[in-house]
Amino acid sequence: MKIVADSYAWLEIATDTRSGRLAASILSQAERVFVPDVVLAEVARKYLREGTAESTVERRLAIISESAEVVPIDNRIALDAGKAYAELRGKAKKSGLRDPSLFDAIVLSTARNLGAKLLSGDQHFRGLPETMWPVA
């Protein structure tokens, strides 16, 4: 099985939570693991915002990049991300969630374009057929 892992999965793995251990187990069994390039930026932003040393952030990004194939945004993913954003936004309004981020739409679009499952604990993805939910 092909899996796209979002920021949630990588952050949980790094902090070794129950969900992170479950996510790591799922990834270890995958045929191929992908990470959208914007996930690297999102992970870096979170760590830097929390005051994590830049050298530590660089190491964590290297681990992600070595553990998964980094997928750049291309025209197809960009176009589909626009559609996915509208879908996620509508779903969020019905569920009483805040608006999704463009990152969310790009991650979902990447999974769909690769025919992969999306490993995430983000509420915006709950209930979508692509989603694998590693929440313990």
C-alpha cells in the first residue's frame, strides 16, 4: 500500500506518542511512503514557532526526507488542491470546524493523485475514504 503521511503523523512520530507509534508501525508496513513538500515547511514552522533549535529542526526534516519520497507540487496537484480545498471547507462548515489550511488541501490532493492512503489525525480528513486514522 502507498501512504502519504501528513504533518500530524510526523509530529506524533517525533514525540513518540501512542498515535505516533501506531503511525510509525503503519508506515513501516507500507509499500511506499510519500510526503508532500509543503509538509516539510509546515513541520519546520511548528518546531521553530515552539523555539526548537534550527539544527534540531534540520535533523528532523532530514529524517522525514530519508523516510519518505518527497513529492513536489505540480500542476495537477495544484489544480486538484483547489478542488480539495472547497470540499474540505464545505465539510468543515458542516462539522463546525475551523476552515482547513491550503496545506490540508495539498496533502489530500497529493494522496489522491498518487492513489495513496492519507495517514493523518487531522479532523478535516476524518471520514474521507483515503484517510487512515492513527489516533490511539
